[in-house]
Amino acid sequence: MKLESANAPYDARFESDQEFFSMTATPAGDLKGLKVLIVEDGVFTAMALEELLAESGCHVVGPCCELDQAIAFAREAQIDVAVLDIDIEGKPAYGVADELQRRGIPFIFASGYDTSRTPERLASAIALEKPFDNEALLEALRSAIAR
């Protein structure tokens, strides 16, 4: 199966793309070379994450904007860590997290949705609430891979 990136619709939860494209990457030498899966259905958010991670020396896998695609990546792609939005097109991304957990791949949830409803089996995952700053995301990735 060939894994491909896909375009996502405009993320209406945000007023503008300014907050995403005005971000400045923070040096993250300990993240250099990591393969990071992005699962995000907001196009501007996905682009900003991709830019930040690439500027921090990571190799971005995806981004995935559909659950089926994200599950395929979680099952088959060579990745070191993942950043998951909890809600992908109105559906929870817990199946993606389950696949990553099964493979022993750390992940973080980065979402504008309430993380208190996360199933108990995934409750120990690091969760960031959108919007978050660059350093918070990079620090969360560092913490996830250190576990």
C-alpha cells in the first residue's frame, strides 16, 4: 500500500492562519532526525506543524487528514513519534492511538477538544490544548520519546 499525504479542508476553528504562519521554530537538537507522524484535519494547523517540525530537524510523515489514512500510516509507516488531533472529521482518532500504542510508538494528543473524555487505556498520553506555542509542542515530543 502506498501511503500518501492529502489536503484537508480549512479549519474553521481558527480565526486566521496568522497564528500558524507567524511561528518561529525553536531549536530542538534532540529531535533531529525523528520521523514524526502528523494526524490533523485542519490544513493550516497541519502546515504549521509540518513547518515547525521540519525546521526542528524532524522528518514529517503525512500529514494525514483522514482516519483510514492515519490508521494505515500508524500500522505501516516507519515513525518514531506522532502528533494526533483527537477529532478527525468529527470522529475520534483513538484507533490511530491504539495502533501506535500496539507498536510501542509514543504519541501526543494536540487538540482543541476536551481531552478529559479520552479512554482510560490512552489517558496516560501527553495532551496539549490548541492553540499551543512551539516550545510546548517540542517539549511534549521530547517527553513522549523519553518515556
